[in-house]
Amino acid sequence: MTDEILKTTPLNAAHRALGARMVGFGGYDMPVQYEGVLAEHRWTREHAGLFDVSHMGQCKITGADAISQFERFVPGDYAILKAGKQKYSLLLNESGGIIDDLMAGKPDHDGLFVVVNAGNKDEDFAFWSANLSGTATLTVLADRSLIAIQGPEAAEVMVAHEPVLAEMAFMDSARLMLFGVDCYVSRSGYTGEDGYEISVPNADAERIWNTILQDARVKPIGLGARDSLRLEAGLPLHGHDIDPTTSPVEGALTFALSKSRKEAASFNGADRILKELAEGPSRVRVALSVKEGAPAREGAEIADADGNVIGKVTSGGPSPTLGRNIAMGYVPPKYADLGTDLKVIVRGKAAAAEVVAMPFVATRYHRKPKA
Amino acid sequence: MKFTKDHEWVSLDGDIATVGISKHAAEALGDVVFVEVPEVGKTVSKGDSFAVVESVKAASDVYAPVSGEVVEANDALGTAPETVNADPVGEGWFARIKVSDASALDALMDQAAYDEYLTTL
């Protein structure tokens, strides 16, 4: 690991100038924290946090067949997605397992703009290169960085720079001039807070990062707090909470299965997924509130009330917002009802836990009121 | 006060050794959110994992720098684990061990040697 040559994002020097503690993550040298995970977590929940997520993969899928080809491997309905919107979806293998989770949207009239996870991007891009046919074309946007601003003051901060951003609602996606350059902007993120993800040209990343940071409401936030924020928001982390063996039904991500696509059964792995929807999966992702003892982290066993091991924790840790330990993991569906008493086993000690609703902390996405 | 290469400190008063983790270790861990201290009466051997300290991100073992019997544990860390960050070589102590062989401390680093050791990491 220490001999691994880590890639850097265009913001690497900016992180070091801010005194960040850097770690290897997804093959990149990334800031895990600046002043401390707890303080950064709380700042994001109360003000606005700025995140460098440039290690994630960005691409466009264009051409007359772009949508129909993209839909072969995801269960979301992108044909009816309106221009200016984006949608969360899942890249599926032939057995219905999740190769990656992603955001794909229509920020302009030029196919799909897609953001995928850092650790999977090479595999995802190779998958599309090998499997997209007809006139669908993959273009990897390696010349772009990705900056996220998240928190209850994020919108005020950004609207001060560009008033049109006030018009965007949760999951809106736009291509517009911001800070004098061509950007892709979506009102989304992975913290449960309101905010934006902004794709900017690499050459302008540091200038834009520093410009946004000049606002006293904004602090830079590392990957440590990003992880505890997304855990509180009940959002799965690929490679941990979901992976190529997990189906969307097991992963409690059935909201990502569009009605029309289910009816047409027209995506990779549809046989397994539709069968699990009809008959129930053998395991399902649940949220656990750990009532005592140490944090239950990835790999900790989950037991029933009698101590029989029934599953494993896939991510967990202390919740700074709630002041107690929380976790996600997989159990057979008969143990998944809210309020079910379970145990988590940490270093040989069983601690009481209870199945609770996701998200752990209420999300604050900026949704437009229904007309 | 003496230090180990694993960043524990030990301070001897008679045959009672008070043990904690160094300022360097507390800073490297980041925010400490949970500490598991040993049970009183437990016999530990030098090098045993005898306590666990957890930061937001990870759990780390704390190794006994000396052999002996645990005679007191800092249970206050159960409700205030952040004390380890605030005062690692004071109120953030983990346990007191009645040492079976005080000469074992001779093999550990003094402050100057530990500071020198930190520059090599």
C-alpha cells in the first residue's frame, strides 16, 4: 500500500495548503480530514461543507442510441426523464448484481452526463466501451474535476455567486456558465443535505474551490466526514453496503427500479430481480441503532435476540448528529421489521441493537412543492 | 515517563504503573469516540492487547507496556472518550497495572528518545 503510486486531483495542492491529512482512497491521494472528522461533520449539518470528489468518474454517453443502450444495464427509466433532471441508478451485471451505483442526468441536449464511484470507474468505463452498441458513444471526462457543496447554507452561498442556482430543485441537472466557465451542476450530493455537485474544468478547479471557500459559511470537509454523513443519511457505499453480488432488492434500493422497466423486464439481471420482488430476497439491507458498547463496524456479526448469527454489518460507526452508534447490514427479511431486537457482536461482545428506519437522520433535500 | 514504539506511555509510582497513549498517538487517531478499558483484576503480559481505542473511523489496539495485574481502570473514559484527545498523558490514562517486574521499564524509551523516534517515522 505504501508503495502504491497514488493519483492526485487538481485540488491536491489546495488540500495540503489547508493542512489536510491525506490518505490513499480509490487510488487517489485524498484529504481524510482538515480540522477533525466530528467538527467537519457538524459544520456540514449546520452550515456548508465543501468536498473534493474529483476522484469520482465523470463521463458522457451520447448518440442517437445513447438512452436505449444505457438502459440495457440500468433499471431506471431514462427515456422519459425530462431534460434538466437526473436520477440515481445502478449498473447491473447479468445476474442482477450491482457493478456500481451512479447518477445519470440530462443537463443539456447531448445525451447523458454520468457520475460513477472512484474505485469502479475504470471497470465501469471498460464495461460501457465493451457493451454499448449502435451509435451510443462513451466519452470519459478526465479533464473535469468535481466539487460538492453540502449543508443548509449551501444554497445561499452558491446563489450569491449565481442567482439562477436558486431555481434548481433536488435532482435538477443543468449545464451553465459558473465562475466564468462551462460547468455541469446538479442539486444533489451524498450527505442527506441540500447542496450542489459542480463539474468544473480541471484548469479552473483550484480557483473555484478557493473562491467558494472565501465565504465564512463554508469549510473544507474531508472524506472521513463524508462517510459519516452518508451513513447517517442511510445511503449505501459501493464495495461495502452493495457490491456485484448484491441485488437492488437485497440492497433496499427498489426505488431505483422504474415501473415501466420492471414491466418490460428489459435490463440486465431482470429475471433475478423480478423473482426477488415477487418472492422476497434471502437477505435485505437494514439500519441498526446500536444501543450500547463500541461502534459496530464493517464485518461485525449480527445475531438474533438468542445470539444466533444471522448476518453481517456492512458499514457502521458513531453518529455525530445522534450521539450514538449506528450501522447498516444484511439480515434475512424476517428480521428486517422496524423495532426488531437484534445484537451486534464486536470483539466477541454482544451488544443490543434495534432495526430502525432509514435514513437515521432526516434528509433536507430541496424539493419543489407539488403544484 | 517512558514510551513504547506502539505509542503507549507508562509512568511508575512504587510498583503501580499508569498507562495511556501518547499525544502523538492521540493526534494521529483523530477524534476518539470510544474507549474499552481492561477489567480490574485482569492479568496482562507485556505486549498483550489490553484496551481498545476507537476514533470515528477505526478501532486500534492498545498494548500493555508492562506485565502485571490491572488494579484500576479509567472508567470515566466510558462516558468521556474525548478526554484522550484533550489530555492524553494526564486525565486520559487508560489503566493502572501493579507491575511484576519494574525493571521491564528500563527497556522503554524516555521522552527524549521517544521524541527522536517520532522524527524517524
